[in-house]
Amino acid sequence: MASVNQLIAVSLGYVAFLFAIAFFAERAAARGRGGWLRSPLVYTLSLSIYCTAWTFYGAVGYAARSGMEFVTIYLGPSLVMIGWWWALRKLVRIGRVHRATSVADLISARYGKSNLLAIVVTVMAVIGVTPYIALQLQSVTLSLSIFSGPEGAGSLNQFRAAFWVAFGLAIFTVLFGTRNLNANERHDGVVIAIAVEAVVKLVALLAVGVFVVWGIAGGLGPMMDRIDTSPIGQWNMDRSRWVALTALSAAAFLALPRMFQVMVVENEDERHLQIASWAFPLYLMLMSLFVVPIAVIGLDLMPAGSNPDLFVLTVPLSEGRVGLATLSFLGGFSSATSMVIVATLALSTMMSNHVVMPVWLSARAEGAQVSGDVRDVVILARRASILMIIGLGYLYYRFSGGGAALAAIGLISFAGVAQFLPAMLGGIFWRGATRWGALAGLVVGFTVWVYCSLLPSFGPGAVLSVATFDNGLWGIGWLRPLALFGIEGIDPTVHAVAWSLTLNTAVFLIVSLVTFPEPLERLQGAQFVNVFDHSTQARGWDAALATSEDLMIMTQRILGAEEAQILFRAEARRQGVHGQLPEPTQAFLQHLERELAASVGAATAHAMISQLVGGASVSVQELMAVADESAQILEYSNRLEAKSDELTRTARQLREANQKLTALSVQKDAFLSQISHELRTPMTSIRSFSEILRDTEGLGEVEQTKYASIIHGEAIRLTRLLDDLLDLSVLENGQVSLNLDTGQLGDVLAQSILTAQAGSARHLEVVRHPGEDPVRLMTDLDRLNQVFINLITNAQKYCDAAEPRLEIDVRRTDTAVEVVFRDNGTPIAPEARALIFEKFARINDQDGSGAGLGLAICREIMTRLGGDITLDPTLKGNVFVVRLPQLAALAAQ
Amino acid sequence: MGKHVLLVEDELNIIEAIRFLLSREGWQVDTHSDGATALATIKDMRPDLVVLDYMLPGKSGLDILTELRADPAFQALPVLMLTARGQSRDREMAERAGVSRFMTKPFSNTEVMTAVRDLVQLAQ
Amino acid sequence: MTEPSPPPVFLERRSYRRRRIMDALRLLPVAGVLLWLLPLFWPTAADGPDAPAPLAMSDAVVYVFFVWVVLILAGAALWWALRASADPTEGIVRDDR
């Protein structure tokens, strides 16, 4: 027999090996040479943390007790992976697009970034997963005790062993789980270590299996015969459990925090998922291939009463195969450690992001202004969370006594985390899901789970009294924890799973239907549900635009709209990019981060930006900067970067120009028809009525006057059209002379509103902010008036809200006076935004009353006046900003 | 004559002119100015002649004509189409859609009246 | 009216094939669920003495794993087919960046 000390030495060696692998992987990634770390193979293997020690050892024990039922735990995940197209594809895309760091983050982001929801999910996850961590510690110490032999059982202090295992795991997780805060929560070292462990546990189980089938049973045929003559030789399946456990494992596979970590957060490339969709079921299939043979041989060879959970170890040991048993031990050890590491990592991310940091930030906000580097605090919070979670796991193990109560915890834990599923899937497939629905569903499901599954697992009389089991809570018969609503005879696990998930889903749906989501929730809902529509353009050169827009919206939230726009416009000008939004270059991001950090602290700002920007190029850049190996490499890469930026920009400008030209030529054709229509229509009336006047005898005086005035009116209309055309061509050729005059901006606006509203039948509510500063202007007031009238008339014509409304706001910035026209109509589509200031552009083709020249004239006028006019990107309504240079605005009196 | 004409047109002044010309000759003139609902009105009123504008708010005259001709009951109904767009392609499209007569604005009053008389005679 | 000339036939066929592969991808888990639900109809020892004799465990093991292997192979084949049908167009997209 191998001594325990030998085994501990082997384990330590193995652990040192894992540390080394993780260390070199991190170093390679930091040098930007970590491509191989992120292969589909590594991704698939990392998914194997689904197979914990509970499945490594427990599956055989499970098979020895209940035959094929163990396999349901693998069938569910296999179906989910095979059916990746349905749910996983979307989940991974959403996780990547929205930079979700955990299940809690995903759910809270979907429901309007609700931190309350994140906290609830975090607490539920900790309660659900901690016992599971305890189970892993138990399995390691239990397997260790096998080697110490029955007589030496006292020589190994199980609790002390568990303590050291927990301690080692905590060190590993802290070292490799919290090294880099920023790089999208990805952990190369951890991932590669668990991939190696995945290989070890598969090889170990296969080795034991091969030994059992060919070494003991003597081949496949004899093995099959032995299976059929064994105590589990007949198909004896509880049908409800077969279905419920398959469904439960599928649900848990999607909702487990650690699975989310490896499947979504650590995902480098969506194509890896496609490969894993069949490769991971293959892994699971291989993991369960020899479970039944090992169980059968174990039942046959081992003395009655021995623990079937440890057949994987005891069968080789009883045959004197110490080496094989040691390998098998390492397999179990790998299963336990990889699960604990990733689960802890996932939970600690949730804890620090959703519990510790918000508390810390709000505590700090009362004192001095937040300043300095908050990143240290985040890392500290995460490390503390890791220690706390592993500590909790250890304590749970310690106080549950490491007994049988733990064995059942695997399925119970699954049922607990499966409660996340309705809120998760509902959130990504149904736009109507609301925050309150999710919250209510989670709380109800979790409560039912605690009452029907977690508490009864401690046995009658432990937490719930025997009376409660027999007569229900407070003596209410239909509240019996194992027979809710008086329905008896259901298997306890099936009972708890069915009721908790059904009630969870029902409450989630009903509350969602009756509550109304907040705007941010609706926005996020749309982005989640329609993630494929949005993110198809998030590829290629559009990606830059989309990211800039995201950055802009985020910056507006923190700095305020005005400052954000100034910042972005200045950068766009510096980069020489046409329009509002600059390229998200490295330099600009750093600049932006510093700006944001001044308001909310560096870590938050950093996390915000890296969440928005993400992308491999950024993190590799950052890692290279961190490594800082030599200034030369850095400078060289900077130059390359600048060059490639420049190329991208040129390509984009060319593309923009080309698109514009194509659109313009199409528009020009349309314009010719349009101008023909505009000229011929008044001409028709003129001709027709003049012929009537000429040819009709005995026409009354009233009619004569009426027809003459129609001719007159139409002639004026013709003149106006020609005026517009001429006006534009004069403005464009720069031959215009300005009538400079002084006046109050307020007066000009008042006059414009009056003029515009006098000529229109459609009602438009115009709102001015009464408290605005009086601004005296020195400019061409008539021209300015013309611009204002045009904007108001446009709102009158095109604002399609039920109660059209136009807000006019005047604000002063350091360099300009801005007059903002904000209506509540449908926003102009982004692709039309670039064109509306072009001549002949008509966004709404149905109405024939304009020739599409108004905004083009406005733009020309504003250019002549030394200002500009823009359409700002917004989420609702249309916001036109007329900007006058500081020179035009005289100091207020 | 007491004939019934439906005028589908959105320019008030042109409506006024054509109404004057036709009612002087004893036509009963009804008007409709929304493209989207024009088809239903035509089918509803069953006029003896339709004067149809090419560019209408809601739905173009061409679309209305195409849909009208799809109904066997209205394949023989005389339709005079007016357009201000002045592109030869429009005329081809209208003829393919089954227009009875196609005229470009601005028109002369006598031209319109001759066309109306011809169309009614042809239909009888 | 003259339609613009149709795109080359092989492109049409390619995108058609791609759609059908996607359909198959969607159907595969449904097939998996149905096949793995089949054991519900097998007689068990708990059905009482009147029921047919329960299935031998070795047959059950063979069936479950056979379905598994079929699903894995089908998944791998579809992945391979999807990749083969997507590669050329994806290449163009990538050049576009």
C-alpha cells in the first residue's frame, strides 16, 4: 500500500506542476504569445469542470445504487451542447457583446443593470454552491483516507487535510484568479490549468475502466455478461427521475456560475463553441463509458458494505495496482480542485462586483471625493471574497461533519442554481421580461427550493421538525415539504425540482406581464433579445463606430451630455474624422479613461471602458504595455498601430465617400422627378385657370377674382421654389453677403416660432425654457431666423408623435452658444443621418410639400455664419443643434 | 349627361380646376385625395370614369391602378392618369398597368375634356 | 419588368445548403431528446409481475451510448459541413476589415 505521505508528495508535485503551467501560460499571454492558450481544444477541456469529484467518484457509486440513472447528469449537458444553436449561441454572443462577468452580471445587465437583482443572484449562488465546494473537500479527504488503510484511519486527520486542501486552492485562485483585473475577466493561467486537469481526470477514469474491462473481466463480452448478472443487471428506472434529472442537469449546466465562467466569460472565439458542441459531449460520453463496468466489478469484488463511491480507488487497490489507484486519485483530485477554483473565481467576481464594491463606493462617497486608484480595492475585495468563499466551504464541511448529508448535495445544489434559468432564458428570448418578474421568480423559486430541498436534506428533526415533515409548516397540510399542495408519492428530488421551477417560471411570467419595465430595461431587453441583429454590424469596420457610440452614451451618463460631446468632437477633429464620433484608438481610450476616472474613480472607469471596448486587440496591447519588456518593441508596435489606424481611417473615409456618392446619384434621379413635380404642379393650376379665364364666357366676378388669386398664389409658390434653389446655389458658391446686425437670440427665436406656426395647420407644442440667459448676438439675424423657421417647420411636418412637441433650449459652452431643438418623434435612422443635410435629401417621401432643400440651406447658412448645425445621435426623438461661434455672441448685459 | 366621375388628386387647386371643367359639362364630380384609401372609394362609388394622379400621399396612382385592374369588375373602367413627374418611364409603367389615357401636367383644358369625352364614348 | 440577373448559381446553392444545415443543427437536439426519452417505455422491475420482463442492463447501456455516439458524430458532421459551406464568404468578410 502506498503510504499517505507518498500520496501527499505526489499531490504536491502535481500541484506544483499545475502552478508552473498556469504561471507560464500567464507569462506567454502577457507577452502576446498566448494564442495557443485559446484553442478550441482548451475551451472544450475547460468546460469539463462540469465533471466534479461528485461525478468522478460519485457516478460509480450512483450506478452501483441505481443503475443507469447516473447517466442523466451527463445527458442534459450533452443535449444542451448538441443544441447549442438554440440557447448557448445566443448566451455566448450576449455575454461577449455585453461583457458579462458572471451570471449575476448578465441577469442584472439584462434587467436594467439592477444591482439589487445582482445581489440576490449572488447570495443565491453562494448559498447554492458553497455546500458543493464542501463536497469537493470531502471527496479529496475521503479518497486520501482510503490509502491510509482501515487500520490507519485515525492517522489522518480529515479536517486538517481538508483545511490544507482548501488553503492550497485559495492560494492558487488568489494568485491566478486576481492577477489582472482589467482584461475582460479572463484568466489564461487558470484556464490552462483546468484544461490539463481535465485531461488527467479523463485519462484516469479511462485507465481504471480499461483495467476493469480487460484486466479483470477479461474483455467486452464477459463484461456484458457480468453486467447482466450483477445486482444492477436489470433496467430499473424511476421514469420521473429519468426525465427530471436530465432536465435539471441541462438547466444547471446553463445556469451554474462556474459553467458561465468557462463557457461565456473565458470564451475567446464564438467558433470554439461550435467545436465544443460535439467535442464536449464526446468528453462526457468518454467520462461515463466505464462507469457501469467499474460499478459492477466493484459490487462483485469488494466486500459488502464498502463505499461504492470509492470503487474507482478501491478496485485497483484491491488488485494491488497502486500506480493505477494513484492516477485515479489524481483524477479525483483534479476534478475537485478545478471545480473549486473556477466556482470560487466565479463567485468571488460576483461578490466583489455586486456586493463589496457598491458598498465600498457608497461608503466612500459620503466622505471625500473618490480619488486615487480604486483598482487595488477591487483586487483586494476579490481576494477577500475568494478566501471567504473557500472558507465558507470548509466551515460547511466541518460542521456538517463530512457525513452522508453531503452526498445528496450535488443534485440539491443543481436545483438551487437552476432557479436562475427562467430569468436568464426569459431575459434573452423575451423582451417583455421585467426586473420585478425576474426578482419575484427568483425569490419564489429559491424559497421553494430551500424549503423542499435544502432544509429537508439535513433529515427530519435537524432543521425542519418531524412535525413539519408530517403535517406541514404551522400544521398546514398542503405545506408539507415533501408533498406540496397535498400531492404525495412524488420522488423528493423530482418534487422539489418540479415545484420550484414551475412556480419560479409562473411567477416570473405573471409578474413580468403585469409590471412595466423602465427605459433602460427596455433598451437592454431589446439589445439582448436582438443581439444577432445588433452584433452583425459590430464586426468589421463598423465595429469601431458602434463602440464609439457606446462610449459616447456611457460618457454622457457620467460627464453629462455637453461635456461628453465636446470631448468627442475635439477628438474627432484631432483625428481628422468627419462627423461626431472619433475612432476608438488606444490614445483616445486612455484619455477618456482618465476623464472618467476623475468622476468615478479609476477602477470603475477602467472596468467601464474595458467592458465596452473589450476585444483582443486592446487587451493584448495592455498586456504588452504591462510587460514593458523593452521600449523598442513598444515603440515599434506603436508605430505599426498608428499606421494601421491611419489605413483604417483612410479606408473608412473612402468607403464613406463612395457610399455617399452612390446614394447621391440615386437621389439625384429622384430629385429630377421631384423638381419636375414641384415645378409642374403649380404650373398646371396656372395654365388651367388662365385658360378658364380666357375661354369661359359670362364668368361671375367672384369666380374671376378667386381664379386669379389661385394663379397668383401658385405663381408665388413657383417663385419660392426657384428662390430656394437660387439661395442654395448662391450660398454654396460663397457669393452671399451677410447683413450683420445685433439683437437678442430670444427675440429671433420668438419671431421664428411665430412665423413658423402661423403658416401651419398641424399642431406642434413648442416649449422654451424660461430661465435661459439672454444672449446678445452680432450676426445675420434674418439668415439665423431662416434656419430656425426651417427647423421648427420640419418638426411640424415630420414629427410623428401623438402629441408632437418641440423643446428649444439655449446653452452656453466655453466656445459657442448652442440652440438645441429636441422633438419627440421617431429618430431618423442612423444610415439616413449622414445624408439629411445633403441637397435633395428627403427622409419622408410621402409628403410632397418640400423639395428637400431646407436643411441643406440651413447648413450652408450656418457655415457662412461661422457656426454649424448637427443632428446629435440620441436614443429617442431628434436633436438638432445649431451652434454659433463665441464671436457672434456678445457678452450678456 | 349626368355622368359620374371620381377625381383622385391631392392638389386642391388642380381639383378645383378639373371640377369646374367637368361639372360645366354636366358631370357629377366626386373627389378623393388620399392614396391609401382611394382604391376602396373607387370600388365603393363605381364611377363611370376615374381621373387619377400619379403621385399621391399614402399610395401611388400606379399602385392603385394595378390593384384596380386586378379586379375583373374594374378592368374596363376608363382611367385617365395625370402626372407631373414628366418621365417617359412613368408612361410606360402606367400603360403596362392598364391605363386608358396618360397625360402630363400641365395640360390644356381642351385636351382633358376631349380625352374625357373619348373615353366615355369608347366605354359605351 | 426585367429582373436584375440572378446571382451565380453556386452561391444560391451554397446559401441554400447552409440554411438546411442550420435547420439540421436545430433539429439535432430534438432528435436527441426523443431518442433518450425512449427508455421511458421500457418495462422495469417495478411495473409488477404482469409486465414484460425488464430490459437487460447491457442492452440499455449499449442503447444509451449508441445514441450518444450518433449525436456526437452528427454534430461533428454538421459542424464540418457548416464550416465548409461558410468559409469562402467568411474569407471575403474578413478581407473587408
